[in-house]
Amino acid sequence: MSIKGKAYIMGAYEHPTRKAPDKSVPQIHAESAVGALKDAGLTMKDVDGYFCAGDAPGLGPLSMVDYMGIKARHVDSTDFGGSTYIAHVSHAAQAIAAGKCSVALITLAGKPLTSSVPRAVIPTAPDASYESPYGIVVANSYGMCAARHMYEYGTTSEQLAWVKVAASHHAQYNEHAFLRDVVTVEDVVNSPMISNPLHRLDCCVITDGGGALIVTSPEVAKSLNRPKVKVMGAGESPKGQAGGDTDLTYSGARWSGPIAFAEAGVKQSDIKYASIYDSFTITVLMQIEDLGFCEKGQGGKFVSDGNLISGVGKLPFNTDGGGLCNNHPANRGGITKVIEAVRQLRGEAHPKVQVKNCDIALAHGTGGSLGVRHGSATLIMERE
Amino acid sequence: MAERQFPAAVINPESKPYWDGAAQGKLMIKSCTKCNKAFFYPRTICPFCASAETVWKEASGKGEIYSHSTMRRVPEPYALAYVTLAEGPKMLTNIVDCDFDKLEIGQKVHVVFKPAKEGPPIPAFAPD
């Protein structure tokens, strides 16, 4: 069984807040849900499937469906970090195809900017005995990946900087973007070193915020007065340390990408727009290689000279400004990746960054931590 | 510059031999007697062939840096790294007793044991 054509993304909403000291996390979930339902032309009463992940407070879906007043007959709290919400679209499509629900709501929200909760060691994690002494955080985990990529392929800091430069060119048109200033390669490489070789401007923003998606059955989609975004194919893959055969030069996109392309029946050259998870500049570089948009090791060359800038380059990406400039709510950027892809497919992106004839788009994410254990999720969508 | 203080190790019944070894200045790893592969981090069931016939053994403590990244935006910078052990597997660790600016991928390193806040000392690596 395939999910191709079995479900449609009919609602997408990015909460406009980037700093929410006066809101609770459940409140941002619910406000995002209401926004996405309104976008689709549906109400909370129509929702019969609910999808959330580790950012959902309390006992995940149990707390949240009760809080929002949802009568669910299907819930899913799969969690593999920030890319989860991309996989949630696939899981929702699977549930819809199996008849388990017909209107699926996916929500994300968090407040890492104004009420940061430090990432504590989970003492029962299988790796805790062997890794917790060493101060692994996201920046040095991704830093090790960048360092090895540079060593093996000759990638440079200037090439990585182009990823941020491209994102900033898009963010200038997004009135909600956390950072709207256009930056140069020099600005990036001269920003303070966080964890070498990654500079401050190689890192994504930390923002409060949220987002929601509505995925429906074809029958429900037909009844709604919105452009239809068809789910074409999806793949997901965790990647870890392989018992010590660790290889930091590639991501799980090498496995999740081909699964998604095969299911969708499209190839890389068919993709008009790509949302690519951008926790760090290196994340984008590795993923576009692993998804086959360029040869392995050639990512640095590919992103240089604005190849990711809409209207300029071959692969317009993250036209909302992405996690690097716009928004990384809850430290989990997957949902905003799907939201901007939906905007592009509907022709509702900002006119300055809207890709012409955008009929097929891809959203891809890396959740968890690229240098230790991460979850890759790829989603391909088509405008109908 | 002050050195970062290692926190106390997290020890459970499965990892106790590793930390008992560390207390004696030994870096313990596991290998599988079915598929004859050494692996890291240690665990009861082999991650390559799912055999339970795995045994602890002392590693040579020699290796080379596979990759590294020094966290700078903290009061006491420290170098996170993967070291490829002479026995094969890569191990997440810190590089200590070194100039962070001079660390290189491929550099030869050896295990050293550093005091933790409490409990057994923590294995880390220093340049040869």
C-alpha cells in the first residue's frame, strides 16, 4: 500500500509569534490548531486524528486532545526530534488511507526563547553511561560533522556561509522573520565562533512559536474551498553511531530520500522548491547531497553563488527564511518546513520569493542530533 | 584557562564493568564472540549480529581523532571528539591536555583518566 494520493494537506498555519512570554505552550498549540483549521475551512469538531511529539506538554496527545476539546479516534506521538512533523504528515496519510481518521491535526509549539528548559541528561538513555560526561550539545555535535565534511571534501566556511546568505535573502521579505537583515559571506565567517567550525551565523535562531497542519482524506479535501496539496511520497530513517562504525559525513537522508522519491514517482529535477532543515548551515549542505540534488561532497560548490536563492539559483530553498533567519519554534523546525512548502505549492509565498509554476515540492528534516543519533524524514507534495 | 570539570558518571548494572575498569585506569570495550567485531558504546547484545555472546576486554587506549569541535561560548571551553580506537570502533569523548587550536583530524591520541565531580574517573584522550 502506498500513501500516494491518499491524503491532502488542506490547512497550514505558522503562529506569528517569535517571542511569547505571556502565552503558555498548550495555548500556542491550540492557537496554531485554530489557525490551521480556519485556513482549511474546518473546525475543531471535524478533527478525528491528532499528531504531536515531545514538545506537547503533559502526557502528549492525551493532555492535548483533552485541552483542545478534540474527539479523536486516532492519535500518534511519534518523536524523533525536529523532523517529526514532516513524518507526521506521512503517518497521518497512512492513518487516513487505513480509514482510521479523515481530518488529522498536527501541532507543534514551544518557548525556548523566553522559558528555556535546559536539555538535561536522561540517565536511563542507553548512551548515558558513555556520553553524558562529555558535554555534547547541538552546536558541537553538528560542529564535528562540519569538521569531518571539510576534511573529506574540502568544504569551506565560506561555502557553508552561502546557506545563511541565501536564507537571509528570503527572510528580508517575511514580516514575521526573527532576523530580517540580509547578510554576506563575510558577516557569517566573521561572526563569533560557537563551536568550530560553526560560527554564530551558521546556527539557527532560537524562537518561541508554533505551527499546525491539517491533513485530510481526498473526500474531505474535495469539499473544501482551498488549493489542494497532495501527499505524493514519504520516507523516514533514523541514523545513529552504528555500534562505533560511525560516519559523520552523511545523514539519514541518504535512505529516507530514495524511499520518498520512489513512492512519489518523481526525481530530483522535478522538485521546484525544497524546504531543507536548517538547524545549522552544515545540516543543509549534507542533506542536499544526501537527497541527490548534487553529488556527494559537492554541496559546498552547489550552494555557493546563491544557488539556493529563489529567482537566482537552481534549488530555491526555505523561502520563509528558514530556521536560520525566520523561525525555529520549540527548537524543532519540521512543521515550518511543511508550511512553507504548502505556501509555495498554493502560490501563497511572498511574491518576491514565490517560485514560478511550483507544482512539486519537497520538505526534508533532520531531528535529534546529526553527530550522534538523528531521524531523517522526507516528504514530497504536489499541487493538484 | 580552567579545565572543564567532568560530571559524575551515570552508572547502571549494564555499564558497571566499564566504570569499574575506569576506576582501575582501564578503558573497557566490548566485542562479540559470534561476529568477532568490537563495538562502542558497550552493551549486552551485539549491535551487529544481536548475539548475547559479548565479552568485555581492555582496549589499548590508543587511537586517532576522527573529528572534533571545541565549544567556545562557555567559560571553560572543551573539545568534543570522536576517537577511532585502535580496536576499530569510534568513541565519543573529549580531547584534553592540549591546545584546542592545534587539534587535527587524524592526530594520534591516547586515553587519560580525569577526575569527575564524584565517582570513578572519566576516560578522555590526550595527544601523543
